[in-house]
Amino acid sequence: MAVSRFWKWVLGLGVPGLIAAPVIESLVNTGALPAGLAAFLSTLGTWFSALWGWLNTEVLIPHWLVLIVAILLVALAASAVWFIWPIQGVDRRSLRGQLYTLSGDQLKVFMLVGLAADDGGVVTLGQVIKNEKLSRNAAQFALEQLLHHDLIKYGFYPGDESYDLTSEGRRLYLERERAVGA
């Protein structure tokens, strides 16, 4: 039978604590420990005694249960932040400086949005379908991927949705434009 990490941790702290407590108590009683250490250990024991007494007081809900629930909630919140935060950061940085990882349709749509921005306009879904000769599904998928990677932003044009470059999109568009023009 395998012992879980939790029980190994409990046994690793509990067994030495059970063995060390009587040894330290006898050393304190005989005066074999330095005076400062004996006073510190005595104070520490008093604090643990008071904490143990508070946790075992009889009230409607035991204090130790409230404490355990609070610790579990904090652990749950911390683990949620730990797992969610890095995921959001990776998506935005994954394309930095890597315009060539876009698919052919995505690159065509991205360049169309950039050309429209150069002319002072915005691009609608209808214009993407018409100008790039893409199906509605292919055009929507390319736009969704560009939105997901924070290269374009979504807005409203009179009568239709519109798309424009974000600051990261402008940076990559200018890099691409310089590379083609060079």
C-alpha cells in the first residue's frame, strides 16, 4: 500500500515532534538548555496551548472547522490564480515577432486589415469575404484567430461589424511591410 505525500508529511513532522517534546521538556526541567532557549520554548508551548484551547472550544461551529474551510478556500483561490494566470499570458506572447506562424488565410486577412488601416478605414466581414474570396466560415475563422492573438480588435461600423489593428498588430504589420519592401 502506497503512502500518500500528505501522510508522509504528517508523519515526518508528527513523529519527530512526539519524540522531541519529552526530550526538550526534560532538558528544560534539568536546566541543560541555555536560559534564553528555555524561555523561548516555554513561550512557544504556551502559545500552542492557547491555540489548541481556542480550536477546541465548544461553539455552534468548531473554530478548527472554520479554520480548515478558510485554508481550503485560500488554497483553491491560489491554485486557480496559479493555473489561469500563466495561460492568459502565454497566448498573447506566443506570436510576438512570429508573423509567419499565421496560416495563409489568416495572413491574407491580417494584411487586408492593415491596408485598410493605412487608408484610414476599417474592414468588415463582407469585405473580407469579397476581397479575399474566402468562404464565410474561413473568413470568420481567420478573424477569430487574429482576435484571439490580439492582432486585431472588434468594433462596430454603421450597419456591420468592423475590424482594426491593435498596437501589437500594427507593430507586426509594419515589420511585414518593411520585410516585403526591403
